Amino acid sequence: MTKISALSTQDVQSSYLSLDVVQTILDNSGVGLFNVDLRTGVSVVSSTWKTMIGMDPNSSRPPQAEWLKRVHPDDLEKVKEADAALLAGQVDKSKTVFRFRHMEERWIWIQSDAAIVEWTSTGEPARLAGTHTDVTAEMVAKEIAEIRNSEKQLILERSPASTAMFSLDGMLLYCNQVFCDFVGYSSAELSGMPYYRLAKFDSDPVVVGKLLALQADELSEFEFECKFLRKDGSFRTALVSACRTEDQTGHVKLLFQSIDISERIELEHQKDQFLATVSHELRTPLTAILGALAMLEGGSLGEFDDSVLRVVKLANKSADRMNSLVSDLLDLQALQSGEVTYDLLPIDCESLLEEMGQIAQPMLREDQSLVFDVEGGPDLHVKADVKGIVQILENLLSNAIKFSPRDGKIEVTAKQDVSDVVLEVADNGTGVP
């Protein structure tokens, strides 16, 4: 909104002449002109002034009376004080923003720029003139920005996440108490501290690259894990969400919101150690047990009757199962650490399903049936890791057998789907609970 400063003595020689000269200039600006003869109390205003407050431009209502009764009661005193300072010669110009009741019975904001433009021969103020500008849009926008800013501030303060705001050059501007507690510094100590003194991600080129992209406005947000150096020298690990944001003045900031995951990281480390220890500790005795059972079953230690051999075979099968579970634990550990490798080979689907039938047969109940179907016969092949695909199918078959009802039927199907091969395990049970 264009604002016009108060008129000088040279600009205003008479109220009527002044209004005629500047009226054309003011009409397109939305700025209203007022001119008050302090000797008679008569006010003259421009048609723009009348239009601004919702008055008919041709109205003969006394503008001074309308003005006095429509200024907001809470603002009237400061308006009178500004005028009094002008009349007393304490200031040359006055600028006041106040609320004004529009003719449509709604409140608008008006900025008044006024000055004494004529004096009597004895040096007393004779004429007060100036402009009134509707600044409602500006004031409302300012109020909304202040409300949003206070709401944002309240949200950040009460957020359970550690929150810190940095300038684009990496200096800490604001943080909530959760962040202070997380890094062990007071807010005063953290003010102006560069983020690289706190967040230790310089060894990860991916994170560094994304952070630089965030600063350069090539990225709006990203998430990463990061170690923070506390005041006492210890480290805490956090999951950080970083993004660009603007304050109420439009300046861009970097907002870091983080959650402490140090305990989770430590628990995962302990779990990995436990799995590794248990797996290796079990593998050694299992190898010995399997070797001994193989010798018994093979007759190396003498001949046994059928009842003893059945027990030995059962024990051998159970030991094999235990060995498979230990292998699963080791595979899980390798999978979580990203160390799993796959040996992809062409596999005959018919032979694969025959092998799965042999594996599943001992798990079947007498009232259950197992059916295999290869659509495509011996020519159907799949490229996969043998150990991995057998493990997956065994788990699916185990669940199907376990949760199928009496007289249940389990079907294993291999079929071609365009360029893929689909392996399905279906049953008529209620599903895994």
C-alpha cells in the first residue's frame, strides 16, 4: 500500500485549493486527505477519505464528528496524544495506527500521517493536515504471522522431539529444552554454536551431500541417523529429520528434529552379539551330535534292531532341524548387517517340488494330503538361490500344515507368468492367526 507523508506548509495554501490539486493523485492510491481548521474546528476531507470509511462521497455529514465517534475506544487516547504532541510543538509530524469502525459496522485499520501546515500570526497552530491510509490488509497479515509464529513456537517448545533451528551457514538460532537436555548444554551455551560441533556425520558422504543440497535449496527435506557429541564428551545417537523452513520475515532456516535412539541402537547391538554367540556356541556341539548319530545310523558302531534305528533316525532328524535353526539365526544376523550373498542358479521346478515333498512328508498328519503340480513339466526352470528358495518354501509348507484343519489339503504349484515363475503354497485352513 502506498503511503503519503503529511503535507508541508508549501504544499497546502488553503484547504479547498489543496484538496482540488492533490485529489486526482490520491484517488487511485486509496489514500484519504484531511484538513482541519484549528481555529474554527471545521474539517474538510477528500472523497477518497469518505469512500475509505464507507461514506457516500457526496455526503454532507461533518467528518470530524464521524471520525471522533468511530475511532476504537482503546485507540482514541493514543490518537489524541499524537495530536496533542503536534499542537504543543513537541514533534513536527505524527504517525498513528488505529482501529476505525467502518460504515458497514466492521473494524478497519487506518494509518494517520499528520502535521501542522499553517500557523497564526502569533505562532499558534492554525491548520492540521495529512493523510489517512487503509492498512487493514497489512495489519491482518501481521497478526496472522504473529499468531502462526507463536503457535509454531509453542509447538516447538512442547514437542517431545529434540528441536533445533540453524541458519543456512549452520549456526544454531533456537532450540527447545528437549534438545538442551539431549546434548547437555544450556540454551545460552548453544546459541550461535555451529552444528558440526554437535552433529558428527562428517564421515558419511551421503549425509554430507544431502545437507549441502538442503542448504543450496536443491533438497527440501531428508532423514538420517547421526551421533551427537554431548558436553560431557559422550555420544548419543538420534534419528534426525532435517528440512528447510521460513520464519515470519521470510528468512530460510534449517530445522532439525530428532529422536534419541541410543537405547535402541544399544539393544540391537546386544541382540546381534547374543545371536552370534548363541549360534556359534550351538553349532559346535551340534556338529558332534550329528556326527555321532550318523555313525550310529550307518552301522559304524554295530548293528541295531529296527526300534533303536527308528529312535536314532528321529534324533538325527531333530538334530538336523536344530542345525537348520542355527543356520537361520546366522542368516538373520548376516541379513541385518547387509552381508547376505545369493548364488543364483537355474533350478528345475519339478525336482525342487519333489525335494520339498520329501522335506514336508514327516511334518504331515495322517489326515492331511499334500499335492504338487508343475505347469510346464520338466521344462519349467527358475533362477534362484537354492538354499534360500528351499528355506522359504519349507516355512510356507510348515505354516500350511500347522494351521490346516483335519482332512486338510495342501497344494504346491509352480507355473509360468510371462517371464516369471510363480511358486504357490495353498491350503484350506483359516490362515495364520
